[in-house]
Amino acid sequence: MANNTKRRKLQPKPLVCPHCHKELDLVSTKDVVGILGVSTSTFQNFREREGFPEALAVIGQGALWLRADIEKWHQEHQQQRVAQLVGDLDRRLDSLDARTRKQVLNKLGS
């Protein structure tokens, strides 16, 4: 005899900070990879860098981070990367003769 009763899907209760009572927006490794737009191996390299947010918890399926921490790090990392690229470009432009430099700058401006 088949059981025709429908099972209700249990919705997990949101995690709430015991101090401020705000809901915690946690993200998994898969979520972080998506937020950062990188491969899993690049993400692992990021995790090893100084300044990358510590996981809030490590559970059987992996680690969990606060979304706000990841998004803040991502924004800061992007700003640092842009500054690095601009510095690299400035150094390369400085190594060019005046005519070539002017041609490159004109192309960049258009």
C-alpha cells in the first residue's frame, strides 16, 4: 500500500547572531567562488593570503563565511588589483620613447 501523504519540506531556521539578533547571511565555498568569479583553485590561493576572511565555521560539507566579509574583501582586492595594473601600465609607458608613448596614450583614450 502506497503512502499518499505529502511530505512537507522542512525549511531550516535562519541562523541568528546571539549578540545583535541579526540574521547571519552565510555563504559556502561554492557561493564564494561564484561571488568572486574565480575557479576553486584560485579561491584556495586567495584563502592562503593574509587578509582573506577567516571562515566563521567549518562543518562536514566545508567552510562557511559571512557574505558581508567576502564582499568587503572582494571590493578591497579589486581596488588593490586595479592600482597594481595602473602602476604596471605607468612603468611600461615610462619605458617607451615619447612618440610611441603618445601613440599608446592616444589609443587608450579612444
